[in-house]
Amino acid sequence: MSEEKPICSAKGCRADAVWVLAWNNPKLHTPERRKTWLACEEHREHLSQFLGVRGFLKDVVLLTDWESGDAGGSGEAGGSGEAGGSGG
């Protein structure tokens, strides 16, 4: 059984994730809480803008840095469903 590779959180995208977009919704989450979306190279900017205009985006780091803990993240990156309701 092979290890599953993380995939992009953009709606309909199945590309390998390269970036972690750390975010939180201040109306729902405590300031230190970080949710994560994963992004491929193609969708990093789109997903960052989607979160940024809402004031949710906190950090964008390479997945390898996030997993190694170099980015100050939890080391757990996961795409919680599909992101970006307007498509890719």
C-alpha cells in the first residue's frame, strides 16, 4: 500500500499539493487556531486571494516546510474538502 500524497484543495483539482495556506475565521476560531488548505502551483494565488479578501489568510508556506515544522505550523496539513466555490 503506497502512501497517499496530499492533493490541492481547489474544487475539482487532483494535482499534488505544494503549498499550505494557513487561515482562520476570527468569528469562529481563536486567534492562534489555524485551519489549512493545500494548493498546487496553479491554484496557490487563487486560493490565497479567496481567503485574503475575507481577512482569513494568515500564512502561505511550502508543504515540505510545514510538515517539517519549519513554518511554525502544527505539522498537520489537510485539505478539509474542496475550496474555492467558483472553480479553478
